[in-house]
Amino acid sequence: VDFIALATGCDRGSAIRRVIEWDGLADGAPLPPLRLATPPPVPRREPRDRLRGLDLREPTVGELAEIRNQRGWSVFAGLEIASRRGLLRIANVPHGSEVVPSWIMTDDARKTAWARRLDGKPWQFTHGESKANSLRSDPDHPPGLADVISADRRAVVIAEGEPDALAALTLAWASGAADRIGVI
């Protein structure tokens, strides 16, 4: 009912009457055809940039092993591939009153970046906990997009999150197709 009210721009009572009519529970003349309301334009916001001032660097073998151990993986080929491609970086991320060593999924364009804590703990925010912390978010440039375009990778895996992207690179490596497959 709420969706119909929002989509048609009518009040809740009219939306309820429309649902009843569609369900065949009402007598009387049918309602006029459904007309969707035109949504207001969504203003384009500048992406917030908490990458500024961070010293992004390649992970050490020990840091790659730490991420691998947290994920429970037996190999870290996907981590190495992501690091070589510039998708995986390490930085100390300010968070409240502390500075947290973190692994960051991004790309060479640095238009979007998501951080996860190297200690494996969730980020604490006023609205609750989160596994990933958005440092910069541009919906038109997800992590990995610049790598796919610049390296002309013809096969692309679209992953739900950073660990899935790393797992996809590991599977690409295991299948001998790591150079041809990109992750977003």
C-alpha cells in the first residue's frame, strides 16, 4: 500500500481502495488506470573524501597473511593480485579518537574506497556497527572499475563486497585466468 501511494502520488486511503479494487473485493466502477508519479530529481552530491591525507601503501606479506587468516583462506593469491593491480592498499584510518590500521579496497582512480579493520573488528558508528567504512564513495566509480577499463579486462565479476572481490580474484588465479578477469 505504501509503495502504491508513493508511486502514484496518492494518499494512503486511495492506495488502500486501489488495492481492494485490484483484489476484486470492492463493488462498483473500476478505478482509473495506474499513473506513476514523477519522482523529484535527486541532487548530485559531491562524494565525501576521507582519503585525503591518508598514506595509502602496498600491503606487506605479513598484512596479506593477516587478511587471509581473518578470512579463513588457505592461499592469498587474490590478495597479491589485488595489491599488484592497486586495488588493495593499507593505511592508518582516523576513526573517532583512534587511528585504525586498515585494508582498503579502491582503484587507481581513487574515486571510491572502502576500509576494513586489520584487526577484524567492526567499525563503531553512532548508528551502529559496520564491517566496512566508506572513505570515499562515488556510485559512478566502484572499486575495480578503473582497473577493468585500463587493462581492457573482458571478463568481469561483480562482487557484493570487498572479501567477495578478493575471493573472485583467487578463483580467477586458480583457473589460470587472473590476467583476463577483473572485479568490481
